[in-house]
Amino acid sequence: MGGWKVFLGRLVRRIWFRAAVFSVAAVALALVAGLLGPFLPDALAVELGQNSVDNILQIIASSMLAVTTFSLTAMVQAYSAATTTATPRATQLLVADPTSQNALSTFIGSFLFAIVGIVALSTGYYSGQARTVLFFGTLVVIAIITITLLRWIAHLAQFGRMSDVIDRVEDAATRAARDFAARPHLGGRPAAPIPTAAQAVHAEDIGYVTAIDVAALQRIADDADTTVHVTAIPGTVADATRPLARVAGGLDEDGCRALRRAFTVDPHRTYDQDPRLGVIALAEIASRALSPSTNDPGTAVEVLGSLQRVFAVLEASPDPDATACDRVFVPAPGIRDLVEDAFRPIARDGAGMIEVQLRLQKTLAACAAHCPQHAEEFARAAAAARGRGERALTERSDRALLRRTAREAWAGV
């Protein structure tokens, strides 16, 4: 993924970006009305009552300020609820929610449109015909506000609820898993033995690698006639012990700076190129639900269903055209790491809950059936979970039920 694509993709998800775009558009609409007035035919001019447009704009300004404050409060409460009841890793998905961003941006833009219109009216900026243009523009803004309010009210009914958070994390995990299945090496070649004399290039700052521009690494390798061995894939920490990459043959200082720019290093992990983060976040939701203070095995069972759907996309074959950068070697996350990240916390925290253990065995068996190439890893996780369950369950009948369910679930795999 190109560095500029990563930048633009993150920019449009910023909560302030859409608000800024809507605000600029609203101010432009209010000012353009004055410029279009002289071009309006006299036959299309509407006779408006005294201060009618000004009164409407006053109502919009006062109401939109209140609605914007309410919307911000509702969004912050949803973020806090997701952090407290689900996982802090889900907050970035809620912040990037397009519906809430569009609603907030519409309300702020409408407020600025009304304020600019009121100021322009008070200074005599609008002619008689321009007031007609402003009036019709105000009607359009009112229609947009009405539609946005209706959508926002319907959205608030489920925004930030547990089911909503699980669905958002599942969608993000599924996208990352699907990209991982299609391009496990991000467009590079599978990892190869690294020459002992290869030059290590470290990041300037300590943090998580969140994106790699493999095409840029290929250009650097072509210019230097060398090969690049990536050692810090998305989701890993780049620090003094783990360089970003090792270069066979070495690079000059300019080449090292260019190589560092091909890696995006941030303080926090993101979902885009990191398939492990999605399953980790789902497992964290289940673990919190299984804590003694919450004691909600139903949420853990729901998360297991989400994990099953996420792992189902791993059965897709890699894209044969995905390896376009032959000078860049990129290791892929191991399937064992993905399976352990997803299921080990649930097996540990739900060891003494028979309903969770039964669902866990069925889920792992279904994942093995969906992805036979990884069946051994799912079977290993199932055996470990069954061992935890048999040690934690106090009732003999529960242990017998767990063993019988495991045999039946894995009989057809």
C-alpha cells in the first residue's frame, strides 16, 4: 500500500476532516448566494417578507448549536461505553463511523451556514435577488438537516452497543483477514534466509508498524541493486532490538531514509494491514464478558460466531499476481499466532463455563472444516481448550458432556 494512500485513507477517517469539508461547503454556499443574485432573472425572484430569511437563519443557528452539542455528547458516551464494556481497541472504529461523522459535520456546517448568512444580511451583502437565492439555499439546508436528523436518531439506537461494537470489529477483522489471505506477503516474496552481513535499518521512533509500502521498497532495492528483507511486519514493535528491515548489500544514508519512509510507525496498532489485531480485539471482548464481575457467557458465544466467520475467509487462495515485488521479502503472520490470539483467551477465561467450552469446540471444528489446510492448528487449540475445561469443570456430568461434544464435533473433520 502506497504511503500517500495510507495517508489519504487515514485522513478521510478523521472526525474533523468531514466537518471541515462540510463547513467550507456551507460557508461557500452562503457567500455564493450573493454572487449569483445579479444573474437571477427578475421573473424568478420571490417576494419575501421582512426579515423572513433572517428569522429562519436565526432558528437554524440556535438549534444546530444545541444539536451539535447533544451529538458530541452521545458520541463521547458511545466511545466510553465501548471502552468500558467491550475493548479500547474498538474505539478507533467508532470514531471512524461515517454516519456519526456525517451527522456531526452536517450540523456544524448548517450552523456555520446560518451564522455567515446572518452576518452577510446584517452588512447588506445580499441584494433583493440574492436574498431569493439564499432563501432557496436555506430550504435545501433544512431538507438536508431533516434527513440527517432522522438517520442520526435511528443510528443512535444501536451506536456503541455491544452488538454494534462486535459487528464493527468483526468487519474490520474480516477485511484484514481477507487481504491477508489474498496477499499474505503484501505483494512481496515469502521470507528467505537473511544474509549475515545484511545491513539493519532501524526506525527513528519506537512504535508499532502499521503499514508497509512494499512498492517503495522494491524501487529502493532496484535503485541500489540489492534485496530488502522486512523484519517488522504490521502489528510488531520496531525498536532497538527489531529493525524495520535488513538490506543485503547495504544502503547509503539517503537510501536508509527512503526505506524508513516506506514504513508507517505509530504509537498504536491499526486494523488495515494487521490481521492479528482484529482477532485480538474480538478475544478481548469475550474475555471481558467472561470476567467474574461481568459473567456474560452469551457475549463470548456471540464472539465465537464472529471469529468463525473471520477465519472462514482464510480458505481463499492467494492472488497469483500478488507477488510483484521480487526484491522484497516479507514474512507473513503465522496461522498458529492467529489461532492462539483468537481462542486461547476465551479458553482460559471460559474454562469453567460449560456453555462456552461446548461452543468453543464446535467453532474450532467448523474452522478446521472451512480451512482444511490449517486443520492441525485448530485441532491443537481445541485439545488445549478441552484440557483446560476438564481441569476447571467441577461437575462430572459437565466433563463428560464436553468430551462427548468434542468427539461429535471433530468426527466429521
